[in-house]
Amino acid sequence: MDNPSNQPLIYLVDDDQDDREMFTTALALINPEADVIEFSDGQQLLDALAENPHTIPNYIFLDLNMPKCTGMECIEQMAHNINIQNTTIAILSTSSNPDSIEKAFQLGAGFYIIKPTSFTNLKSFIGKVLSPEYQNTKAQTIKDFLLTV
């Protein structure tokens, strides 16, 4: 069962409470009707996907550096989950390491965003990923994969 409402279901996975709060505040300004479920580590995300296979998020915004299960480990695990094959996975990380960006791209994430330092830029990034132009797409090149404002 996909998300029954017309509003997107977003899973936000980040171990930093302040980052989650800033994300949800920005999202509320872009789409106040969006449903957001927050997870503080990757294992919580994987458990939720396994326990609720019929609840399919439209988007997963995923931090890379987390305890218990990293973002990369999550992407590797999710690659085998056919229920979320149409879910857009957007990496939202402080890491600008080219190897991390390349690996996330190779593992099938849809987009990579280096966490912006300003609220305005965060809002722009979220709006870009949620825009109809990017809906249900995956970047075909690294250039398109690394989103910039």
C-alpha cells in the first residue's frame, strides 16, 4: 500500500536532533501537509521498513554518519527492498568527501546534498528534491547527483 494521502510521506533519518528540527521546520514552510516520520539512526529506519512493508515513503532523507547503522549501510540494505524501489533517497550529510559521494551514487541513492549552513539553503534543497521535476527520479550522472542551490 502506498501512501494513501496525496501528500508525500517523508522519512527523515538523522542522529542530530537540531538538524531534524531544522529540516521539519523548513519542510513545514514548503509543504505543511507533508507527513514526516523521524528516525535517529539507520537501524530504526531499517526496522520500520521491515516491520511496515506496506507503508512506503515517497522520500527518505538520510544522514551518512550515524551510530548503529550508517547511511551507507542503510543504502546497501535498502537496495534489496523492492517495496521502496520508487522511493527517492536523498543523502543529507556534512561529508563532502568525493569517495562518499561516489559510493552513495553507485549504491543507488537519488541525490546527495551537503548539509547547508543556512536555513534558506536547506529550504531550497528540500524544495528542489520535492519538486515535480525531480519526483521519482534518480540522477544519471554525479554532476546531477550532487545537488547545489
